[in-house]
Amino acid sequence: MSERRARPAPKNGRKSAWRRALNPPATPPAEPPAGGPDAPAPEPADAASVVQATLYRDGVRVSSSASLADTFRELRDEPSGMAWIGLARPTESELLSLAEEFDLHPLAVEDAMEAHQRPKLERYGETLFVVLRAARYLDAPEEVDFGELHVFVGPDFVITVRHGAAPDLSAVRRRMEETPELLKLGPEAVLYAILDAVVDGYVPVVAGVQNDIDEIETEVFRGDPAVSRRIYELSREMVEFQRATRPLVGMLHSLMAGFAKYGTDEELQRYLRDVADHVTHTSERVDGFRQALADILTVNATLVTQQQNAEMRALAEAGFEQNEEIKKISSWAAILFAPTLVGTIYGMNFDRMPELHWVLGYPFAIILMAVVCTSLYVIFKRKDWL
């Protein structure tokens, strides 16, 4: 960053066109509503989203203000001071007042108004605009919750705009206030602390995801039918996690490339290099998780296919055995049907049947039954039906 300079009071004559467009001239006050003094009072304005606005000098807290206007005034009175303003889901008017005071670029302000930005680092003159995606692991639902943080870093100010629950910037502020020798290095030191907190927040997420993958591997080989859905959902989260971590590697390399140009303190350079190492390690772990989940999904699909083939094979074998039994039953039914047919014919009550009064009629019927049954038995035996 360039050397800190005294902050003059803003001059209305220097407003750019976009500010004049976003801040139209004040309209004359409206007439009081009819009904006299007993008329209902107007609705109160929404509560401010300023989490904390603090002024520091030489790494020590000077004051904390309840409003942005007080912070602006105190910073003008402290040329060597640094303002650290934290916002949570701010309103458009609050961001525009910050843009007016600190000369923030309109494109960066527009991005800060809306969440769902990709992680990036952009420089607008003396101001850095950084977008970070923080993450935290939720144990109960076994999910990864992502938050978004926008950071403006100028010569004498740091503005954080948080969309989501993560990260916990109050812990970052406490850490910096407990180490004034680091805080007095200026806004870049605060940016380092925020980056370090975001990256450290990835550690429990990585551990939780690793535990989930271990459980998924057990479920896959145990044949749990619900594991496919769990693999898919975790893979989706890893895509988001990868989008949060991978751009950080390039962002930190860009910061390190500007160390000499912007006169970054040597001790701060070491801290930022350490954060870059952690980011690289985390990004590699996330890439490994995505590959592992893809491999597990392939293995699960293979195991499911094998299980289906085994089930189909078992059904085919059962059908074959059933068919063999049907063959046997059908063969014996045919064999037993032959004597029944002969007996039925000779059992008819007709007076004029030549065989009824034949001396050899009975032996003939018995022999005929035996020949037919034996013939059928031999035929079915040769066909392996019996």
C-alpha cells in the first residue's frame, strides 16, 4: 500500500457522475399529513447493519462509534489513524455512504451489494477489493455451509461486508487487538488476518469431509442402498468448496507479486506466504476429495452392477431349477395319464365292444398300459426330463 495520507473532508463539487445519479438532490420536505398532531407517526427506518466501526492508531483502539458518520468524522480528525468498519448484509444507502467517504469504485460497490460473487482480488487505484468464500462444517446435517465476505482495503481503512454466518470476524478483531505490533502494520495486516481466518476455517471442513468419505467407503462396500445419494450430495458440496479455495491460490500469488511495488512489510510478507502455503494444501486436498468421490461413485456403480448381475443369475438359476421340476412333474403326469386313458376307454358302458367279451382283453389292456408307460419313461429319460 502507499503511504498513509491525511483524509480531507469530502467535497461535494468532486462527486462523480455515478454518485450524483445514485444520490439525487434532496427534495423539499413533504407537507405534514392531515389529521393534526394525533396522526400516526411514520414507520421507523430499518436497523443499521453496522456490526462494529472502530478507529485505531499505532495498533491501539482509539474509539468505537455507533454510526458511520461518527467514524468518518473521527478518521478525519486522526490523520494517522485507521478505520475498521464491519458490516453484515448492509443496505444500499450504507454502502453508498462508504463509497462517498472512501472513494470506492462503483463496480466494487455494486458487487458488494449482491452476494454470490466468485472469489477474486481487484485493485482500484489505492484500494483493494477482495471477495472471499468462507466455509464451516455443520456436524448435525453433515453439510458444508458457505458464507461470503467482501473486503475493501485502502490506505487508512478496512471495510468488511459479510453475507452469511461465516467467518467469525469478531475473533479476528480480538486477535488483532491482542497483537498491536501486528495491527499497527496497517490495513494490509488486517487483510492478512481475515485471509488467515478464512483459510483456517477450511481445516475443520476438510476434516469433516474426510470423515464423511471414510464413512461412505464403508457404506459402499456394505451395500447401503442410500449411499449413492450421499456421494452425489457431497460431490456437489466439493464443487462449491473447490470454487471457494482454488481462486485463492492465484489471489495470494498476486498479492505476493506486489510486495516490492507496494512496500509490504517483510514480516507481513512471511505471514502472507504462510497463508498461501495453507491455501495450496487445502486446494490440493479438495481436488483429491473430488477425485476420491468420483472413484467411489465408479466403484459403487460397479458393485451395484455386480449385485444386480448376481441377483439376475440367482433368478435365472431358480427359474432353471423350477423348469426342471416342471419337466419332471409333466413327465410323470404323462406317464400316469396313459393307463388312465386306456382304463377310461375300456371302462365305458357299451354293450357292443369287441374287447369286452374277449378272453385276452384284460391281459391286453394291462400290457398296453405297461408298454405305453415304459415307452414314455424311456423317451423322457433320454431327454433328461427325468
